[in-house]
Amino acid sequence: MQELDTEDVARVAHVTLHPVEEGQHLAEAIAGRHRVQSKDLDRLLADVEILRAVANHGGDHPGGGERSPLPTGNPNDPNITGYAEYGNAIFDQRHRFVLSGFYVGPLKITIGGVATLASGLPYNLTTGANNFGDPGATADRPLINGVIVGRNAGRGSAIYDVSPMIERPFALGPERVQLTLRAEAFNIFNHPNFVGFNGAFGNGATPPLGANGQSVIGEPLVGITNQLPARSLQFQARLNF
């Protein structure tokens, strides 16, 4: 009878789910269990290969990334998260400069404020329709010069805001009692700072034109959600004691 080492016995104890039948050679049992494990492993690897084939179905497409498993395979497909979907975030403000400070002059008069200069925010260009009929999808992006335009490819107008302030304390009776008067202005020059813009390009080869013959793409949208606050004034009286 063939001699078995300790490792073979341990391996049998690990892989054997049922006792060795009476009269069966122990070495045959080991070989049989190894064959079962090998078949299970081959079946698992085959399943993994099938999953890989499904995930990579169709290979790369001109729009970048992997092709969608859906029949359309268009770059506007919401299932595609490759290069075609890379783009600016809607809050991607490339340049922003903020200057703030104050100065205490004669008679304890304090003047100061905040000035903000910033580049425009991105906005998305769309056809205004769900061209490919994707369930639950919003409007698709247009085809410009033979290429689907990138996400949030539009860029809005610059943002300017100057908000000054002035204040002065006044003593009232005892030295520890003070009344401080303060006046502030926000966006004192009343500059129109828009954050919402028209991106309805349509399905044509060129952008739509307005009544004046100029393109309407990038025109500011109306409504309080599409514009930062206009000029406003604020006054304050503070009593310290």
C-alpha cells in the first residue's frame, strides 16, 4: 500500500466533505478530491472570463472610455463614465481674487470692505431634447463639428462685487457705554453677476440666433436663482455696555 505523508492526510481532511467509502484506496480519494477542486476552479475562471467579456463588450469607442453594453453605444449614454463624460464641475471657478481689510481713521471712524473679482462659472450645452430616448435621462449634448461637445463646456461672464462698510462708536454717559453705528453696502456698483446661462444649442450645426441676428447661446437667464444679489444696503446700531 502506498505510503502517505502528513500533508496528504491534512489535505484530505480539508477537502473531503464525506467519509472515504469502505474499501476505497486513500490515495484514490485524494486524487478524486483534487480533480473536483480543479474542475470547480476551472468553472470559476471561466465565469470570470465571461464577465470580463461582457464588461469589455465592443472595446473602445471614438468618444473615449468603454462602449456601453446597450445597443446605441452613444457618448451621451448615461451608462458611459469614460472620457466622454469628463468635464468641468458647475462650480469650477478658475480664477478668484478677494481683497478685504479695514482702516481706523481720526475720530475712531472705521472704513473697510470686501472686493471680489472672479471668472465666470461653467454651464452645460444641450440639444434641449432626449435624442436617444434613454430612460430617466435629461437632454443630450449637441454634436458640434462632428464631435459630441464636452460636459459643461460653456463659460459664463465674470463676477465683480465690491461691498464697503463704515462705522463709528459714540460714547454715551459713562465710559463703558458705547453706541456703534455701522452702514454697509453689498455689490455697491450693482454689477449684474449671473450664474445661469442659456445653453440650448439645439440639433442644428450652428447655434440658434436671436432677433438681432446674434447667437443666443450664453445669454443670461432670468430669475433669482440665475443671478447673484443686486445692490443692497444694511444699517446697524450696536449698544455696548
